Amino acid sequence: MVTVSFPNWSYALDATKLSAEVSNRHRIIINWFLGHLKREHQPATVDSAREFVEHLIETRKPQDWQVKQWSDGLNWFFKEAPARRRVGAKSASVVVGEGQVKSHEDAGVDNDEDSGDGRRQYAHTVAEMQAKVPMDPWFEETVRLMRVRHMAYRTEEAYLGWIRRMERFLQSKDGLEAFGEADLKRFLSYLATEEGVSAGTQRQALNAGVFFLREVRKMELGDFSDYVKANPRKYYPVVYSKGEISRLLAEVRGKWCLMARLQYGCGLRVSELCRLRVKDVDIERGKLYIRVSKGYKDRCVPLPKCLRESLTAHLAEVRKVYQADRAADVPGVFMPGALDKKMPKAGCSWQWFWVFPMKSLSRDPRGEVGAPRRRHHILPRAYQKQLSIAAVKAGIPKRSNSHILRHSYATHLLEN
């Protein structure tokens, strides 16, 4: 059995003349295959590819066209990729027919992907990791424990991204099995000395590493003062002037303008803004209720009078989307905690509908595979993009993001 190391196979795939659709299909099955090998601690050979495809056929009962797509992707991986990257290996084929896989000479590859400037590419979100490869059991246990502790989904994404980076930094065949306290300290020092990260970024990496070692690996940890710490610095937040706020809002259109005005007028975080529900907007009393915000805290903020008319008109348009969903029998919106069981029909009610819903349906980021598509709120990054475009059009020579509106709200209140 011959196992050939083939780094940067993704570059070879990008260099082919295959269509984007075919290239993406190949990338998915190859990543899927490599993730399976990692979990099973097997080398990348044609025999292991044959066993992998046979396992998929047995467990997933695919159609013939699906099996052919898997076969084509693995054929490219073993036959075309090494030749394109001038790897000294004989070609190999994986031909699937009637549930069988036939092979020639063995060849294999690493699963290292680099960006154009030499930096590693990491999957940062749970969805991205699941799309790239089946998650390692250690990652699955990490996600389970975070959800037992009711940690935020953004925390899940951040912690899994850091643990993935720690695994790559370790470069051990045993993976996370070999990761320990000393390795975490070396990684934290590397972040400070080689990558020059901020103190806040290093502290986030520390929290992710400690959670993994203490809660997932059940390790007793000692003193964590003997690693190189990033230089702390006092950061003064960027703030828009009142004139810049006016120019920015003049360049934003439609619902994005209402969102920007609401965020500035109420001092909301972008997640709080996007997750607003109809029941939390009390226009008559001029109140806005923020539910389960940072630290799982609720609060109430005043709703500016100048926004009440625009918000009323916007909710009238949103109600049309809600009624269309009910007519189409779309599943109800996401419900926090155990409310789906306590109030099974509440997700289909108007008061729980989003103030800023998406145009299209999508699946829950924490949902199981095959979960029904439903109406979710607008994604923060979509709103952020509109603000960035508006800031350029308004000629504002400052760093632009939605959180600056929150800083500006607080600063202007103090100034007044």
C-alpha cells in the first residue's frame, strides 16, 4: 500500500477547466472523504476510498447519479490532482458500478489548504465546518457541552474556529488527542509574538482553549501566567459626528435606512436589531424591548418619536410577508429555549414574527440535517454591507461598521 502526500490539492482543483458546479461537487466529496479518514485514522488510499463509497451506498441509499458524482470526484482526486501538481505518483482510478469500487495504483493527499499569501484557511462557523468535512468527535462533544451551558451561537462559532486553529498549530498525527496545557500556552505565545494579535483576541483564544481542555477533555489545569501576553492598549472607539450620521442615513435606502435609524436612535447592537420581534415593539407607549441580549439580559429602551410612523408603515409591509407564509403553510419562526414545546403554535403567530425578516427561507444554523426551511431574520452581515456601501458614498473617511452607530448614540447622549 502506497500513501502519497499531496498538499494543496485545492489549488490544483481551482486550476482546472472544470465548471464551477463540477469543481464544487468534487471539493465537497473530497473534503467529506478526507474527514472520514481523519475520524477513522486511515491513510488516503484507493482502498480506503472504495470502502468509503461502499459505506455511503449502504447507509445513504443514493441514486445512481449521486454515486457517479462521488466516483468522478474521487477519480479526479487520485488520478488528475497529483499529475497537475507534479507529484511523483502513479495514476489511480476509482470506478463505481453496481455498488463496487475498482482501483489501480494507490495515491493520497493531505487536507492542507492555504490562501494566496501563505496563510491557512480555517472554517469559522459550525455550518462551514459541517459543510467542509464531518466534524471530529471532539468538536461534536465541544458543541454539545456549549449547548448544555446555553452558550450563544456566535460563541460556538468563535470557539470552534479557535480549536480548529489550535489543532492545525499542533501539527500532530494524533490531532486533538495530543493537545494539552503546554501546547495551549505555546499557541497563545505564538499569537502574541508571530501574529501580533490584540489582547482581546488572545483572551478569546485562551477562553476557547481552557473550555476545551477543562470541560471537554476533563483536564485539571494549573497556572496560566507563564505565556507571552499580547500588548494591551487603550482603544478609543470610532464615533461619527452628527453631520456624518446625517450623510450616512441619507445614502441608505429602504428597510436598511429604517434599521440604521433604529440602531442609532436606540443604541442597539446589530444582533439585537436583527432579532427584533413584533411583540417587542410597543409603538403606542414608545418602548422597545430587547430580549436575551448579551449576558442573557433583557432591557427596555425608549423608541424615538420620529421613527414611529416609519416603523408602523414597515410593519404593515412585513405583515404581508407573514400572511403569505401562513397561506403557503411555511413552518413558524424559530422559538428560543423550549417554547416550541411549551407553545407549539406560537411560532406561527404574528407577535413572534421578525420585524426584519429575510426575503427567502433558510434552515436553522443549529438545526439537524434535513430540517425544514423557515423564515429567519435578516443576517447582520447583509445589513453591515449596506452600511459600508453607504459610508463610502457619503464620503466618511472613517472605519465603517454598524457598531459605530451604537458608539455614536452613547457619545452624542453624553455630549448633550
